[in-house]
Amino acid sequence: MQISHKKRGYASESLVQEAYEYKGYTLREKNFTIPGGEIDLIMGKDWYRVFIEVKDVSSRDDIHDYITPKKLATLRKTIDTYNRTYESDEISRLDIVFVAHGKILEWYEDVSCD
């Protein structure tokens, strides 16, 4: 039986959330959405507010096609909206985590949106 794309995405988000929690991060919010954008997970630890984009892919070949300037601009807009809504002295960081077949494939920390 094939799992739906949406269910696979939620399972990938849960896997990534657990990996961050194992490293001592706490969940602040899931699926923060604005018109035209969404951040899958927002986690916190110490002075960091980490915005995490989780992407479920079929293979390693799909990774670099995903991180486009347009996608990064959308993520930046969503992060900026969150930061204006929930002001804080925390340092913001964007991480992108790729999951394939129920396992973390690649984990990019502090991705620049500029």
C-alpha cells in the first residue's frame, strides 16, 4: 500500500522534529503559514530560533533542484513575517532537512536566504 504524499510529509516532519529534540531543541510551532509561504517547524534552543524546512524526496538527485532562489525568497518572507509577529532577541537560523524513505538524507544548517 502506498502512503500519500501528505502523510509522508507529516512523517518526515515528525522524524526531523525528534532529531532536533534529541539535540535539546524545543518545538515552538509547526506549519506556520502565511499567504504564499509555510515553515514546517520552528524550534528553539539557547539564543537560537531555528526555522526548519523539511522536504521529503525520492532520491539525492532531487535535493539541489529544490533549493532555488525563488524558494529561498519565499522562506525568507515567511521567516520575516514570523519574526515581526513574535519579536525576540533570539538569533534566527534557517535549516533545510531532506528526508528519503523514512531517514534523514541531508541536513543543511544556517542556510542563507540572501
